[in-house]
Amino acid sequence: MKTHLAACLFGTLLLGACASPTVVQAIKPGDTGLTCSQLQNEYADAEKMKKEADGAKGVTGGNIARLLFWPSIVGTYMNANEAIAAADNRKVNLANHMSQKNCPIPTPTQVVETK
């Protein structure tokens, strides 16, 4: 019985560790020394990370496989939410630096539907 319980706990930890979205640091050393174009590149990277994390919450092959072991999908969703919040915080920090340096702050691209 103890062996079975230990195996279940180990499996939970192992599958929970498979949560894939990357959690970025909101403030990185050297942010203050970046040029406008470097700040804009970092901003675009943070936006990309946010979109990837948001995509990890949807119906993906990994999430369908995780349905067999539901604690891992909960871990993925929690990690995705953490990654989204971290990316948002990173973007705010970068926007503050861009504002201080009078750099143009990127705006989200709007998708225009044509019919």
C-alpha cells in the first residue's frame, strides 16, 4: 500500500513538472541599459511568451494526454496562468523603461477581418 501511494505521489510530481509554458522574469539585470530597439525586441518576446502560455491552456495534444492524469493538467493551467502574469509584468516593466527613454511603445496588433 505504501509503495502504491509513493508511486502515485512520484507520478503526480513528475507529470506536474511537465507543465511547459515559460515563466519570464519581470525585471532582468541590464534592462535599464537596453536601447529602444532592444527594449522593443524584449517586449515582443514577452508578448510571444504570453501567447504561448495562453495557447497551453487550450485543447492541445499534451493536455489531452494529461486528461488521463488530471493533476498534471491542473499544474499546466496553473503554470500557464503564472507565465501569463509574468509576461504581463515584464511588458509593464519594459514599457516603463521605454517611456523613460521616450521610445515608442509597441501596441498590440489588431486583427482586421475582411469579408
